[in-house]
Amino acid sequence: MNLVFQFLFVVGSLFNNTSGYKPGDVATDFSLKSVDGKMVSMSDYKNAKGYVVVFTCNSCPFAVKYEDRLNAFAKKYTSKGYILIAINPNDASVKPEDSFEKMQVRAKEKQFTFPYVYDEKQTIYPQYGATKTPHIFLLDKNRVVKYIGAMDDNADDADMVKEKYLENAIEALEKGQDPSPTTTKAIGCSIKAKKLG
């Protein structure tokens, strides 16, 4: 029984490892299908100064509150070399509103100015350690993680934001500095993993 317990503990630890990346780690690239049917990777953007990888979805009220902010961010920072890529990590069998087809509808409705891609096999979000929607990872041009967490300090009201964590982190990178803080707490809905069995 002791060996069985140890085996189960090890297997459980592997499946429950949500530590993911920390600032200073090098993030993996990915190749995920965008709502326009094309495959998207960070390596597609040869001249990028950095990447903003946002795990988000259609269904979470917090993610919805940030859609316009992400659009405005992408319009402002893409021209400065920071590429925003939004990844939907939710399993559609658990959250039908987050299916690829519904993603296409949502992207068209909101006129997203950034790639919206689907982590259909749910292989990318565990590597990053994303646990919420939205959950933001700022990477430099070499895919070194520089900031992880929330976009700002007020999910409910964009007009009441006092700290723009993501923008401040980018401004630090522009000055050749490390962001401060390097991590904040992501506020949002839990990622919906595929149910086993």
C-alpha cells in the first residue's frame, strides 16, 4: 500500500503542478489556430520587441470586462513592437460558449485587433502556469518572462484604474529595467479543464 500511495502522490503532483513560469524563465513558443484559420506563433513576429500573452475567453465576466482594454492596448503598443496574442484555454465541452466557432463570432463582434487563438489541446496554459481568465504574461523579445499577473488594479471599472501594471512593466523594459512589481494577482475565472472520464 505504501508504494501505491507513493505512486498516486507522484502522479497527482504531476497533474496538479500549476507553478508554471516565473519571472526570468524563458517561455515556450506555440503554434495555435487563430479565429481567421491561420496558425499563430510568436516566431511569426521577427521584429517584435516583446510579447503579451493573455489567457482569456468569451465566457468569463472578468475577461469580458477587459476586452475593450486589450483592444486599446493592442492599438497603442503593436506599433511600438509589443505583440499581444490572446489564448483561449477553456475546454468547449465544459464551457460551450468558449468553442472555436463562438471565438470567431466574438472576435468579429468586438473587432479584435490582435490574434485570438485556441489552446484546444490545453497544452500551453499549464506550461505557462495560467490559472485565470484573464492572466497576462509579458515576455521580452527573447521570450524571457518579465511580468505575470493582472493588466491593472481595477477589473470592474477602467476609469477607476490607478495602477496600469502591464503598461508600467513595458515602460520599464523600454528603459532597460526590470518591471516592479514583476508579479501581481490575476483576478478572473478559473480555467476550465477537460473533464477526465
